[in-house]
Amino acid sequence: MLEKHQLLIKTLNEKQKAYLNLNLPNPRNGEYLLTVFHLIPGEKLNILQAAAEVAAESSTGTNFKVDTETPFSREMNALVYQLDLKRELVWIAYPWRLFDRGGNIQNIFTYIVGNVLGMKQVNALKLLDVWFPPAMLEQYDGPSYTIDDMRKYLDVYDRPILGTIVKPKMGLTSSEYAEVAYDFWAGGGDFVKNDEPQANQDFCPYDKMVKYVKEAMDKAVKDTGKKKVHSFNVSAADFDTMVERCEMIINAGFEPGSYAFLIDGITAGWMAVQTLRRKYPDVFIHFHRAAHGAFTRVENPLGFSVLVLSKFARLAGASGIHTGTAGVGKMSGNPEEDVVAAHNIQYFTAKGHFFEQSWGKIPEKDEDAIKLVHEDLTHLLILEDDSWRGMKKCCPIISGGLNPVLLKPFIDIMNNTNFITTMGAGVHAHPGGTKAGAKALVQACEAYKKGIDIEKYSKKHSELADAIKFFSKK
């Protein structure tokens, strides 16, 4: 293998050699953001030549060596530091001083998966994993309001937060929308969300939707004696309208903790995500990943993985992001992608596809850091009184074709219950309607907590029995 590497190195031109260091002494020394790409070169280049061109284009370079380089600018070169020829993988280290020191996520994406995805020197270029050094974590927001805060508000522990997406996703009036939300809450559900296209449509004016949801929530809380949460899509055409919608919700009289701000993070942009995180640190920031499939689907040769997207959402400060149903629901996905992503954003330390990421800001071998890792795996509740020690967790939000029958199978694959599940048709298509669908979901969760098979539990719970009969048949 060493011989093959030496032969490849001999094919590089002087510009390309400046973006290569296969003997980089210690890539994890804290100076570099580390990446792994799957790369298939274009027709005229070998894999190392293409990798060097990617490193150049995604850091300081262009298609030719230029005389305006300086000794310092060369220190900012991204470096190809490892190859796996058999699996067509390349490791590239980026000096993280390259990036906007304002904790700017879009700036990083512009570098590492910006122009490079359009380069004709590559036929495939997929960013599979990324590693952030502790010193870099210091510069970024990370989550502020977490699932732990939502659990305290709802007084819900030791189970998933049970949610729904109002369906049909579009076409209901403001009153009709609020009625569906009420029925779900009245049936025992915790969390209702706008679907990703919800905006200020003429048949469902945003201000009326907010007003009626507030009234529906008040009635549901009164009727059930339980707190409820609604996630409002605040994505908009411009900054001012987005903030106007946030302020409208706050001024509608909602209790703090009873509302979240949903942002379509990819289509609205990282700037919108980070604006919400910085302007509203005491609100759950709900990152919907509409359009992610254009980048993340496994069969897509260009883009980035679900893991990469999810890790950057945590870095940006999203409280939660959709991470997929691991193949259990209707969306493309598998445990290797979706569960790995979910674990990487919710644990203090987790293994990715190639890197083990610690979200700690103190040395990994520090006594308190080691203690945090153990506490996290045992209790899932850390960084309450010591937030300087690490970046807080981001919550996996699970949606896309789940129903009460599939709750336990997904929990088994996920291997924990620290997530929000938002079932749409899995609730509203129930033969008894939305309220019965919510009851069936609650009953399926009760069966899981008690360790009872849902078929057995359904004998004394008619809503669950109807759900099993209906969804199993479908």
C-alpha cells in the first residue's frame, strides 16, 4: 500500500503537493476540523490528485497556483492526510482558523461542501463524517434549551415525548387545524407540530392559527391537567418576518415552555437557525430537515451524510433535528445512518462512522470529563450546573411513517427513549379518529414501559386494538 501511495504522490503537480501531508504528525491536536470523504475522481485524475484538488478548492486554492500566496496563507491550506484506496476514502484536515470566528455554520459548509460538489474533477464526493476539536467547540453556540428542559415542563420522563404532525399537512383552516391539535392533546399526546410547509396561507392565516392553537391548548390543559407543547414553523421570506412570527407567538400569551420554533433549516438556511438560537435561547429550536435527501441519501454520490448534517445542527445550537426512522417508517434510511446520527447528537461522547466525537470542552482524560461520560450513559442528564464543560445535547426527532404498532420496534433499534416522536397519519388515520389515535399511541407507550406485548395489552385497551388491526393490515 505504501508503494501505491508513493506512486500516486509522484503524479501530483506542485500546487497539488501543497495540499498533501500523509505524515501529518497529530491531526487531533486541536488545530484541525477533520473530515472523511468518499471520493471517485473524474476521468483525467487519480484519487490523490482529485483529493488534493478538493482540499485546495475547499480551503485556500483554485485551479492554478497563484503568485499572491503568502507563507501565512499556505498555513491555512487543507491537507489530505490519509487514504483508503480500497474503499475510495480520503481524510482531509482543515485548519479551523479558516472559518468565520463568529461561530458561523454556513461559512464552514461553504468551504467543505460548497464549490467542491460542483467540481468536474470528481464523479462522487460525499462527506461521511466530521470531527470538531474542543477548541473549536468553544466558538459555537450549541443547544441552549434541550429535551431535558421540555421534559421538566411536561413532567414526562422515562419515555419518548409523544407527538404528532397535523394532517393533512396543508389545506385546513386555522380553526380546523386547532381542532386537530386539541383532539391529539385531549387523547393524551404531548407535542403537536406544524408540518414543514406551514406558513401564512390565505385559507389558514398565521395570526389566526396562533390564536386558535393557544385557545385549543388552554382547553386541552384544563381538560387533561397536563402541560402541552406546540412547535410553530417560523420559516419566512426574510429575517423580519421570521422574527415577527416568533414575537406573535410569544405575545399570544403562551406559557414559556409550551411553544417551540420550527425552522426549515436547509431551505431557510443556517443563518435562520443560528438567528433563532441566539435571539431565543430559552425556546426549543426545532430543525426540520426538508430537502436533506438531496444531500444525504446513501445512493446519492454527492453531498453529505445524515450524521454530518445532524452534528452540524448540534454545533449550530438546534434543540432537536429530525434524524429518520432507521428504515422502520416510510422514509429512506437505515440504523447505520439514522441511529448513529441520533446517538452522536444526544450523547456526550459517541462513535460516528469514522470518528469518535467528544462534545466536551475540557480534556477527554480529565476526571470530570470521564465522570460526565458515565453519567450521560446512565442518567442522560448532564451539564446542568457545569455547562462550561461541554456542549449540550440535541434531541433526535423521529417522524415519517411511524404508528403505534411501530413504536416499540423503533425504540428497540434506537436503544433508548430520549427522543420526540411525531406521528402523522399514524395517529390521524386511526379508525376512531385523532383522539383515538392519540390514545392508541399512549397505550402502546404504556405497554412498552410495563414490558407487556401490545397484542396482550390491547385486549383491555380498545384504541390500541383498533390500531393494531388497522395498521398491521395496511
